[in-house]
Amino acid sequence: RFADGMSSAARRPETTGKGAERTLVLVKPDNFRHGGGRPGHVADLFCRSGLALVGARLVRFSVRQALGFYGPVREALRTRLDGVAGGLAARELAGGELGIGFDPELTRELGRVLGPVYGEQRFRNLVKFMAGREPGAVGDPVPDEPGTETTLALVFEGPDAVSRMRAVLGPTDPSKAPPGTVRREFGRTLLENAGHASDSAGNAAREIALVQPWACDLGRWSNP
């Protein structure tokens, strides 16, 4: 059973000493939309890392929680997608009725204009994916009630926990992830990519504080 496997992993922690880290892992909502034991299979890959499992919680992110959790990536999405947005716009317009040719300079200019818009929509899609509800317009009340999507939050502890879990997870794009990683085996798209792992010790501390996974509720997974 999933709960038994996770509990046994927690009973066999790697000995930690000075320099040990904690990191947060999320088994994302796309896993819970599939029948069978897929969330457990994903969690099992993380549990095989040899790190100690020290916290677990089933979470339904509110819109406010999701905004806070992913807030640091918002500006990054707005700024780093200039080229992607420009290329997509140029391809769409060039293939349409306008029949306009796009040189590299014009494509870059399109990206400069559309990149922030495209990045903001990607961010909103991410919040909706995690909470099941799209954030409202600026100035609208931000919902605090639990969302409709289920996520499993796990905290692992041990030497180099952050980098080791990032290696188990794989890169954001499942198609570029190595075989055997969580995202290669279970991810589908850049959005539905099966899991999350903190990218630094500082972000791990921030994320753990937001999710508060210390009330272990693994018993919910047990068979009656």
C-alpha cells in the first residue's frame, strides 16, 4: 500500500549530520486525475532517493496559496518568454491571411510586446492548475477557501536534499527529462509535469512554511 511504502521509507532515513537540508516535493494534481495508484507511484520515486521523509500532507491549494507559492516565478515568466511569444506570434501571423514576412528584428519586437502578456497567462494557468480556480482580475478579492485540486506535499531531509530531489524530478519539460525521472515517466506537458521540487534551500524553507506539511495525514491513503 502507498501509506505503508511511505511509512517504511520514513522509518529507514539516511543518517543526517551537519549540512543536511530540507526540501519540499509536490505530487501535482495531474496525478490525481488518473485512476489507480499513480500518486503513489510518483511518490515512490521520490522516496527511493535515500533521504528521510519527515513530513507529508494532502493539500488543496487556495488561489491565495497558489499565488504565494508560485509568486517568485511570475516575473521570470513575464521576462524570459519574449522570444517564445515573438516566435509564436510571427508564425501565426505569417501563416494567416496577412501573409506578412517576419525578419528576426520584427520577431524580437513582437516578443518584447507580447512576452509579458504571454508570461502572465502562463502564470494564471499555473495557478488554476494547482487550485482549480483562475485568479480574478487585479483588485478582485483573492479566494482563501481550499481549491478543488488535490496535491500531495512531502518534506525530505538529508545531505544535498535540494539537488538530489531536483535530479529525481527532472527538468520542467518532460520531453527533455532523462528516462527514469518523475517528469519523464509521468509528465505530459510543461504545465502537467507531475511534480515539483524546491530549487534552493531558501525557497524550500519558504514553500514549507506556506504548505505546513507537519500534520502527517498518510493514514488517509491506508486501506480500511
